[in-house]
Amino acid sequence: MNGPTFAQPTTSGGSHPRLANTRPANRSAKPDPDAGGAGRVLTYLRLHWLTVLFCGTLLGGAGSYAAWELLPAKWESTALLQVDQTPASLSSGTGPNQAPRTEFGTYVKTAATLLRSDFVLNKALNEVRDLPTIKDETDPIKFLGEKLLVVTADGSEVIHVTFAGHNPADVKKIVDAVQRAYMAEVGEKDLQRRQALLKKLEDAKTELFNQLRGRAGKPDPLAKGPTADPTVRPVSGGDPPRTLPPLAGAVPAPPADALALLAQRDPRKLLDRFDKLSVEVEQYPARIKLLRNRAEQAKADLEKLKTAPITDPLIPQAVEKDPEVMAAARDAAQAKRDYDFTYSAADDKTARDIGVKKTVWEGRKAALEKLRGEKAFAAEAKNRLPRMEQLAAAAATYTQQAVELEDALAVARLAEAAVRQAVKDLPAPTDANRVSADGRPGLPEKPYLPDQTDLMVQDSVLGRVAQNFYALKAELGTLERVRVIQPASAPVQKDSKKQILAAVAAGLMGYVLLAVGLVGYETMTRRVSSLVDVTTAGPAPVVGVVPGRPGSPASADAVDKLRAYVGQAWLARGATCVAVTSPVADEGKAGTAFGLAGSLARAGHRVLLADFDLRSPALHALAGVANGPGVCEALRGEIVDIRDAVVALPGGPDLLTAGAWSADAGAAAVGRRLDELLARVKEPYDCVVVSAHALLAAAEAVEVVRRCEAVLVCAQYRETTVPLLRRATDRAAAMEVPYAGVVYVGATDREALC
């Protein structure tokens, strides 16, 4: 047979006299409720594909927009600096005052660190402070230090300076500003220091040359006489150290007899001491002047720091919340209102009262501004106090060092005068006191002459100074060690792929989330969506599949097939009462009962269609008649002969309406009275089709169904849930109704071909 498989009766006995010893077979064979899980998911997606497409597009579009805005691809700009591995130089060596050459790796790391130093970033900030990227930051220096990327590769001479941001114009300006600030603060200042060193070397060379030229014409350069203070400045390769140690040799002058003894034993040692003392006396004034200048500079910086404007943007806000400032602001505002009111109300705008109020207002306003300044300075002083203490300590230290050097200069001058006198008193050299270059006496040697020896010493110093001067002058004309080889490049979005992928993923996630939500909701509710759901819902087999709703042309053939199955499998075996029910209300049981009764009547059976859905009857509406006295009235005893309430439908079955519902009728639908009523309605008919109440919703439905020989449980497409359908079929099996089956209402045309 091309159709559903019916449960075959057995001979195990039963309670119905006409169907004795009959029971449905395979009651214990319960299908797996979880069978076809993947197919069920596909079914849910097929049911809601339009919802997923429409709502998923909206949700995915919103997610893509949010991802595109929250994860924008940053613009990057890069500048390149080149550091020569070997400093460009035309000199063959380093002078005594030149800084030693730095190892290349250390020099590159130092340059990279200086690029992110505060003084370089602060100078760059002066150019880009008004850019939107910088203006929104509370601490721009910290922001630049964290976001600026300085990359150096091992063995490479190139330094990459990169900055990434959301504004391409700002990114390029910031990189250019940092590059220019570095070249100005580091490169140009280094050049300025070397130029200053060159100037000092030139002054020293000129001074020594003038001294040599002046001494060459004097018969006794060591003769006593008024001498001016030395003016030769110390030669340095850069800024002097922060702390200047005293020069060696600042010791008291030895006694005259000791100098005479030294002159007799070793005249060269006496000459060496004289040379050292001369150098010290010449260098002390320059160092004292430098320390005095530094002390004055520290004091000037301290005063400048005391009067510097407020730099912390949070201080003015805190000052405005100060109670004294708020009170002064209220007084100033009140004085302003008094002045404005008096001025607007007065006819004579030059009245004395107006002038007094204006003076009061201006005075309070000035007091308010003064108070704000004092409060702001007090708040700022907490931040400046460490620096102010440092400057004050530096000024005191420089002053103390200058005083100590002045004392040392005085001692050195006394010692130089004593040694100068001892050198002057040296006797003319003879063969006896001639000495060789290695200090051995008695060898032939050039006679010692004080004037010539002093000229030779200073001439040697002049030679070294001149050598350093011309070497440094040549180096200043060569290339700088650090130079710009590429300014900030055009900003590019290097990580746009990440932004695109995030936007695409967010868009797809909208569909996925909506699909998962719908599948989860359908899984929780488990509404009947296909014939598979009905066949796996319980022990009762599927005996009918009705496409659409009963009564439509498409369902006529399916109802006839259901009638054939019921007639062959149930009525032919003696069943006379077929109950049609459903798990809950509005699941197609009334239409199925009406269609089945009509099909049986057309097949030649005498059929009674009884509406036992006492609470919500619907058969009279389908038949087009009024809901007159019927089952409820018979149960209450208001109708003597139930056949008087039967309505003959033209060309169809007879109809017994439900009547008017009452609690008494519901209470009477049990026991003997219900048995007698069913027995009376069966007598003249071959078959009685009972439309019962929902099986899980009312007690009288159970009473009616268990007194019938067969029961049809209707399952409506997208209305009935699988758990409730399983519970209804299990209850029908527990009531031991001889025949039970499920009718799937609302199936597809393909499913109706089973």
C-alpha cells in the first residue's frame, strides 16, 4: 500500500465488547526523537531564510559599520635619517681637547634615544600643538613618546622614524616636526659647540702667538714687573662638565732654600714646576669666570621658573573650584550686576554712584584675578619645587667652586712668583752641570738658557693648539655624521587589510548570529516543521497527511485517503466511534473531523459528526448552522431524546452541535451519563466522528477519547510543538485506545504523497 503504515491489532484482549482481544502492535517501539538533527537545522533555516536575509543584512551592516569605525586603518608616515659609521673627518688624529670617537652601535642607539627625548619632542610640539591629533591629548609629550616608533637595524646606518594615526595630514606633519626638532636640538647644537670650540682655539692660538712674539724681543722675559691677568680661555671639546674639579698644583709656594736646593740638584724639575704653575695661573681665571656665569645662569633660570606661565591645563580648573576663588567670583559677579543695574536704571550715566559701583566692580575683579594667580602659582609651585631646589643648589655649588678656585689662584700665583724667581736665579750652564736628554750629567749638551727654554715650551704649546685649530676647521667643512635622507613620506594605510577583514567578519557574523538565534529558538520550542518531526514524536503512527487546511481543494484527496485508511484499518475491524483531538487548541482538529465525516458520508456510510469540544465548539461554523441545543444540554438532562438535537446536513453527515457550555455540563461529561449519551448517538449510525476538546487542556477530553475505539491526534504545521505532540500520543497510548494515529495538517504537497 502506498501510504502510512498502520498499527496492526493483536489478540491480547481489551475492554470494548465489539473489539475484544485487540491491541495496537509495536507500542514499545518508540522512534528516536533526536533523529535527523542536521536535517532539522536545515529545515529551520529554510523556514526562516527570508528573515535571516533581511534582518541579518541589517545586523551585519550595523556590525560592519561599527567594525569599520572602531578599527580604522591607521595612516603611517616614515622619515629616514642616516648615521655615518665612520665620522667624516679630514684630520689624522684627535687633539687633547676633542671628544673621543663613539662606538658606532652606541652612537646609533644614542641618536634613537634622543629622537624620543623630552626636549626634542617639546620642540616638535611647538609646531604641531594645534593639530587635532595632538589637541585631544592631555599629555602630548607622553603621547608622542609612546606612539613615535624609532627603528634601527643592526649593522645599518639608517634610522626609521614612524608615526601612525587616523589623520594622514597630521601624521606627516608630526614626523616632519620631530625630524626637524632633532636636527635643530642635536645636530645644530653639536655644530654650534664645535664652532665655539673653534673660536676658543683661535683665541688661544692668537694669544700664544702674541706672547711668543713679545718675548722674542725681550732680553729677560722672566724679569719682575707688573703683569696682567691671563686671558687665555681653556680649550674644550664641548660644554664644560657640570662640576669643575680644581686644577692640579694649587699648593703653597715652597721655601726659598728648598727651591735653591732643587735648582742645584735638578734644574729641569724646577723648570717643569714653573711650566705647570704658569699653565694653572692662565687657566684659573677662565674657569672662575665660567663658574660665575653658570651660577648667574642658574639664578636667572630660577627667577624665570618662578614667573613662568602655568603649563598644567588641569590647574585652572582646580583653581576655579577653590572655595576662596568661588567666593571672590561670586562677589565680583554681584558687583558687576549691581553696576549694570545702576547703569541701566540711571538717567545720568556720569553720576557719582555709577562711578563708585564701577570702581567696586573693577576692584573685586582685579582681586579675583590676583587670587587666581596666587592659587595657580601655589598649585604649580608643587610641581616646580624639585626643579627650583635643583637650580638653587646648583647656583650655590657653582658659587662655592668659584670661591675655592679664586683661593687656589691666589696660592698658585704666589707659588709661580717664587718659582719664577728661582728660575731667574739659575746660574749659567757649564760643562760640569750640563745634562743629557736622559738626565745623565757630564755629556755634551746644548747650554741651558732660561729665555730660550721658555720660548721653546710655549712654541710647542702653540704648535699643538694650531694643529687642533686647523683640524677642527677642516672638519667643520665636511658632512655631518647624522643627516636627513628622506623627510616624512606620504601617509599610507598599511593595515587596511585588518580593517576590511574585521568589517567583512562583522557583516557575516550578523547572519550567523541571527541564524544561530533562530535555530536556538526553534530548537527550544520544537514546533512541527516537517513530516520527520511528526513521525519521530511518539509511538502513534502517521495515518494521514493533509496539505494546507482541511476543506481546501488541495486537501480533498488527502482527506479521502485518510477516510480509506480509517475505513480499511479501523471501521472494517469493528470500530464505530473515532475521536479527533489535538494536543492543544487551534491545531486543525475541527477541520479534520469535518472533512473526515464528509468523506465517510460520500462513501455511503451513515455518519454522525458530534461536537464534543464543549468549551470552544467550531463544527457548527464549518457546517454553516447555528449552535443550537446539543451535547451540553443532553449532559445536563435538558433534552429527553438526543436525536431531536441532530441536524441533517445536505449531502453530508448528520451534525450534533455542542450546545451552550456550563460547568454542570463539564462535570456531567464523565461516568455513566457520558456512556449512555455515546451509546444513544451510535445506535442508528455506522460511524460516529467525535470532535473532542484538546487532549492536554481539559479533563472531559480524556473521558471522551478513552470511550472511543479509535483516536486521531492532529498536528498542525508550525503550530503544534513536538514535546506536546509526544505527550499527547503517550497519553493516548496510556488510555489503551485500541487504535491511534497522527494526522499531519498543513504539510507540503510532496509530503502528502507518502
